Amino acid sequence: MDFYQIRERNSKKGTTEIYPDFRVARSKDLMIRGRSFYAIWDDEKGLWSTDEYDVQRLIDKDLLEYKNRLAEKIDNVIHVKYMSDYASNSWSQYRNYIFRISDNAHQLDTSLTFLNTEVKKKDYVSRRLPYSLEEGNCEAFDELMSTLYDPDERAKLEWAIGAIVAGEAKDIQKFIVLYGTAGSGKSTFLNIIQKLFEGYYTTFEAKALTSSSNSFSTDVFRANPLVAVQHDGDLSKIEDNTKLNSIISHEEMTMNEKYKPSYTARANCFLFMGTNKPENH
């Protein structure tokens, strides 16, 4: 990985210390966003990882391999400052390094990646759906949808699903509201959406997005979901629709996460909301 190098330090007591030394440069393997960790490239998995603990796992793996090679060349006692050993101070140095260098990030997962999709590093993919994209039968889905919805309404819902699968939803300025009494099938469809796009959806609260006092309502979009779902929403009291409009129109907007500096990102998600109060929407 290009954002650090392994250094050696020899002592007079026959000990060699090896440790990671972080480079001040733009990296192609590590992404920083909002002065915080965003993702690291995992070459073995062929995917980007948004789990920060993978930083210590991958660096410690390199340190161990370096130690084993070095042990074949020298007789010194080798001491390794592993990232996973907090007393080594390597993790603290890394966190300080992350905070001090400039942002360097590409938005991840801007399209669906299926189980059989081939990906490259520059595709910026961190996750896959647990199934392949291929032709098949869906009799149960057909029966359920034809029972719950009239043909025109079903066509609208399936159009939305198709737009997400095709990667076009992030450029479509619409969102879906399902309304009806309790037990009319709203949550049934939304549950299908969540299973269909596992790993690519988030839940949101419409009331929070339209509140003028909720500074962290965009926190749920930090992982760049392609779908956002609320089973029981209410837009009857809109104080400020700026955030909601920006999300629906997929504009770049300021994202505020708790305890982290703000940053600018584009909202790529398609919103689905269920409600029992159609007269307010």
C-alpha cells in the first residue's frame, strides 16, 4: 500500500525494531473524507473496505511478512510495532496522520454490484449484492404484486426498481410515497425493497429531514446508499424542505456526521416512504 512504508531501527543491544511510517502524499490505496478515514483498498478481496480496523489488519499483515523475511537475514531480536498493539503507539500515530492530511476520496458504490459483476479498483466498489444479475422466474413476486396493486400502480413501483437496477435512479428527480390504511401492503413492498437491495439501503426519517433544527439528519446517508426507506413517514409539518429537495434531486450537499467535520457529497439514493396520511403529502 502506498500511504506508508516499513522502517527499521537498530539498537546497540542487538535489537531491530520495525514499524510503519506514514507518507504525506495523495494515496491510491487509502481514502480520507472529512479529515476521517473513508476507505482502504483490500487487494485480496478485490474491494474497497469502509471498516477502519482493516487498516491495522492489512498493515500488521505486511509487518509480519516483513519480519519473517528479515529474520532470515539477520540474527537480531526483532521487535514489531504492530498497529493492533495500542502500547506500540502505531495506531495513535495513524489516527493523528489521518486527521492532519487533506481529503482524498472518491464516492463509493454509486451503482449496484451483483455477485457476478467483475470489478476493478477504479470502480470504487465496497460491497456486493448476495445474488447474480440474470434472467429468471418470479412467480411469487408476480402473484403478490398483482394482488396488492392495480396494474398502473404496480408498473410505477416496478419502474422505480428497474431504475435502481439500471443505475438510472441517481439521475431521476422523483421519490415514491405509498399510502393507504394499515394492512394495505405498504410495508410488504418496502420489505421486498430492503431484501432486494441488501447492503445498499438505509432508513431515514422524513420529519428530521424537513426540520430546521436537526443538524445531523443527513448522517444516515454517510455510506452513500442507493435506496432510502421509511415505513411510516409524515410530511404534514414541513419547516424546511431544502435537504429533502437536495436529496431527491441528487445535488451535492453538506453532510454532517456527529463528532466529525462536515464534507460535501452527492446523494444518490431513491426514496421510498409509506404513510397512513395521504392527505398531507
